[in-house]
Amino acid sequence: MGKRRRTVLYTVLGLCLVGAIAFGISRSVYAGRMAQRLEDSYTQRVLESQEHLQAISLKLSKSPLAADARMQIQLLTEVSRQADAVVTGLSSLPLSHVAMSDTIKFCNQLADYAMQEALLVASGSRLSDEAIEQLSQLRDQCTLLLGQLAVAQENMLSGSLRMAEADDVYYEPAQLGLRPLEAVADQDHGMDYPTMIYDGAFSDASHYGEPKALGEGEIDARQAVEIARNYVGEERVREAVAAGETEGILAGYGVTLTLHDGVVLNAEVTRRGGKLLWLMPEHAAFSQEMTAEECVRRGGAFLVQHGYGEMEPNHVRVYDGLCVVNFVSVQDGVLLYPDLVKVQLRMDTGEVVGLESNNYLMNHHRRDGLTPTLSKEEALQRVSPHLGASDARLCVIPHLGGERLCYEIPGVYGENEYRVYIDAKSGEEVEILMMIQDSEGTLSGRSGPRLLG
């Protein structure tokens, strides 16, 4: 073989070797990506299972209070559906079926029992005392299981463990060191869990149609800056500059305000009508020198000063030196929950540093038809006897893309406070909220015809 041919041969072999190495590297990278996708998929199944268990616990807490058969049926069928979803999620994980069998069995039994009770209610029966006690026990077990999942997931993260690296482990005994999720049946691993909570009753109200409280006429960016300065207070603002535009149904102009003490606030003012859509501080870490009650009074005065009309504080939270108050509009003594404004006040000076008026601008208008058909006494008779209810108040709540006039009826069941909403015209049980007291204030978990979670 001539020298020239050998050179060509070596060159070709060298190129083939380089190509093989490159191909191997690319396949290794691809395999790594696929493994990560698989790991992400497993993690998503665990998170979804936790979300379902949260929702199940909340619904089981409320089922004894549902006086309306339709509400009970919906709660119980949702529990059954979500328990089936937990079974599906946990069964898809690469875990020992031996170790997970008790957990899967419990979730299957929960799904079957909830559906059985739903069918009994649908046939005209009511939940028996035994069924209520059983549902309470099932709720407690869901709480425990949820806590165990949280512990196991934390152990996996701290140990950098991956489910996707497990081979054929389905018929192996539990290996808690390698697969902490297999410890969820261990009663010693229970822990508290964050209750499904929502920031204030109906604070997530949906918005349909055109904004009702923007007014007429349009402003420009320069006017938006002046409006933002006026809301915050001229004496507080060292500098205010335009910060871009946004489009959409509530199109507006961004504004950045720097206060004399260095606090920076970002705001947006609507193009139509020149209304403050939102205001928020870039950082929130204020000293807590004022009481929440004083901040609530100042927040109410701020809203009156800027033309929001009669408003009533509904929920209060305190964190990082901020007092966050949900104010609800009031018409002729009736609470208008869709017309909600959230105000943030710093607790060292009592000054407003945050505001969200999206709900208010979309929904606020004068309502007709606020005269109930049912009396307060008749509404109280519609709630479950398990709820220690003695008072009721008219309110408008968002419901299925519209609004309903209801009686809001507070009460206590067990250790929890609830609010039940009875349609003031038809007498239908529309919503149940479970009020959660935590270190930051009062929150509410919702259930009803429009279930969340």
C-alpha cells in the first residue's frame, strides 16, 4: 500500500473515530435529557398527588356541613375522583408495589366509599352520623398521608435521590434509604401540612365582559405619572418616571416612584379612565410599630379619599411589617364581594404602599335586584344543623360567570369556623368557606359548585 493510500485510510479512520466519539457524546447528552424529563414527570406525579390530597382533606372537612343534597353529591364525587387520581399518580412511580400496597389500598377504599355515600345521597338519603364520623377519620388519614409525602420528598431532595435511576423494583421490599417515598405508610413520619387556602373570600373572583368602573376618556403616559404621584402623595415622592405600557382589557401605563426614604414603588395606571390598577413595593421589610386595627382605619380612609365609596374591611393579614387588608364594596348594607380592593400598608408609618383594584375596576357598578325572597330566618333554616349558626347577612358573590345574591351565614363546626352561602332567592346552598386562622391572619378555603383545587 502506497504512502498516499495509507494517509487517506488513516484520515478516514480518524474521522470515523471522531464521528463515533461525537455520536456517543450526543447520545449520552440525549439520554441525560430523557432521564431528566422522566425524573420531572415522576416529580410532577408526586406534586399532583399532594394537591389532590389537599383538596380531598378540605372537601371531607366540609361534607358534613352541606345541607343541600347537590352540594353533598358534588363534594363526595370530587373526593372519589381525586382519590382515584392519587392512585393513578402513585401507581405510575417506580416504587415497590409491596411497600405501596397499603397506601394504594387506602386511596382505592376512599374513592369507593365516597362514591357509595354520594349515590346514597342521590337516592334521597342523608349522611348518617356513622358516615360523618367515617369521613372525619378518612380526612385525618389523608392529612397524615399528605404529611408523609412531604417528608419523603424533602428527604429525596436533601439526599439528591432520583426516582428515574431505579430499575425493576416493583416486587422488591421497601428501601427507604434509596426510595424515601416508600415510607409513606410509616405512621412515624406524619407532619402538619399547609391547608388549601385562598387569600380572602372570593378574592379570586373571575372577570367577564368589559370593565364597569373605568369611566370614559383616555390619558397619556405623562398624566399617568401624575395620577400615580397623587395616589401615593406628592409629599412622599422624590421621583416618578414612566415605565412602559401594557395592553389588554385593562391597558395601562407603568410608573416607578421613588420615595424620600428610598422605598421604590411600582404602579400601573389604566389608559382608559386613569385609574390606579395596582401599586406594590419592590421590597417589603418594615418594622411593625402600628396595630393592624390602626392600619385598617388608615386603609379605609385612603379608599374614601380616592373615591371608592363605602367599603368594609373583610380579611386582614400581617407579614414582613405589611398589613394587607381586603376591602369589599357595600351597597345599601349588602356586601359586594366581586368589587374587592386589596390595600397594603407599611406598619411603621401606616402609609399605603400597595393596592390591587383589578376586581373593583372590572366589576363595580350599582346593582339592581338586591331584595331577597327568603327572610334571614328562612335562610338560617337551610344550613346544616351541625353548623352553630345564629346570624346571616346579605351579600353578592361571583358564581359561574355571573353573580348571586346570597345570605352569608357564619358558624363553627368542630374546631373550625365556616361561612355558608344560601341563595337569597332560591334557597340553594351555593358555597362553603372554611376560615383558616394562621399567624398572619384569617384566610378561607372554598368549596361549592365552583370547586377550586
